[in-house]
Amino acid sequence: MKYQSSNYLQIYLTIIGLLCVTACVDSRVKVEAEAIKAGFHTRKVATDSFNLFASIKINDETSDKIIFYIGGDGNAWKHKNKLSDDPTPRNPVSLNLALVDSAPNVVYLARPCQYLTESQLKYCDSRYWSSHRYAEEVIDAMNQAITEIKTLSNAKNIELIGYSGGGVVAMLITARRDDVQRVITIAANIDHESWSEWHGVSKLNGSLSPLNYLAKMESVSQLHFWGGKDKIVPYESQSTFVEHNKMNSLFNYKIIPDFTHDCCWQDLSIY
């Protein structure tokens, strides 16, 4: 039976929006402090279209792999019909996962327009956390940043781990690179067209869809997780994507029964 998805989505977005009215600036400060404590350093990575916030840990220049955690959509909406003023995530799941990853070379890469000052946000179009959140210029910028950071190490291969909308970004980046060893998504709305239909909201017409690039990812190991109690990106909204890939031996997915959209992915053993 289909969930009362519009109600769940509206309640979720309203709560997140209210929490972030005053907290997003504090989040930037807190994130930098937590990253430093975990042995990361933070910086802005300049690309052709955006300045992207990154937390970087490179401890082994002999390792042939570097892991990138791609941030989610963040605080995109105040409520169902009104965009937020700042898409900086209130609960940065991807960052939290990155900070506890014991691998020597790990990077958290935030999405465009996140972790900016109020004055910087004035120059960031809100469509990049709504209809164009997976637009060509977004994916190109994220891909540029990954390439630049990768050069800081001697890694030959990368692994991409994307949470929520970051999973969409991870898949689209995978489709245009030849050095992705594995891609992992967590609670991701990869088939965002079906996801929009599920919730009865407008489609992301300015965004690219990973479903149009599946053939370019057939040779890459894929692992996708969804929470059994996720009302924001329920597995059922992604079943078409899974069906498209069932014949691919490198494709795997798991539904974690008690997990929701936000909880409890830090308890998950990805490896």
C-alpha cells in the first residue's frame, strides 16, 4: 500500500526548515571543528561554476584509492511549497560517515551553495537546491572538485559514497569517469522522476537522470542501501531503477529494515 507520502514529506521538510532558521551558520562552525578533531582539514574548492566546501583527510600517499563522500540535498525546503534560504544540511549524514571512516584517504564533498556565508549565498541561485540540483553544471563542478582533490594524493582509483541526493550525484559522476572502483548510495532517490511522482511533487526538470546513463556504469561495482522505514525515499519509489539493473552482476542492493531516511546509517557496515 502506498504511503501518505505527501504528508510525510511536508512534515519532514517543515521540521528541517524550522530547525535550520538559526542553526545553519552554527553548523558551518561546528562542522569545521568536528572535521579538524577527526584529523581532516577543510577548504573551499574553486570550480568553473561553484566554490565547494570539502573536508579532506589524506594520510597515506602510497594508497591507490581515495574515498569521496558526497553530501545530500541538505536543507532544501522550509516546507513543501517554500524553498529554504540556506541549503546547508542540519544533519550532515555524509559528513558524519566520512569522519568515522578509518580509511587513510577520505574526503567529504558538500553540494553547491552549502556552507556559505549569508553574503555568499546571495550569489547562489536557489534552483541549485531545487529543480537544478542535479544539473549538468552541478555534476561538472563536483566532478572537477574530485579530480582536483584526487591529485593531492597518488591514488589511481576512487570510491564514491553518496547519501540521499548525493547518491544521484555519485551515480552521474560515475557515468563520466573511468577511475571509479565502486559506487555506494545510501537512501538515494536515484530515479528522481519516479520519486517525484511518488510524492506528488514537481519533477526536477532541470536535472540529469542517472537512468539515462546506466550503460556507462555497467562495469562499475554498485551497492545501494535503502531504509525499510524511510518515508522520504522509500524503496518502492526506486524499484524501477532496481529492475533496470537486475541483470547486471556487479549491481547489488539491500533494504535495512529498521532504518529511516536519517537514522541510523552510521551504524551500517558498508564494507
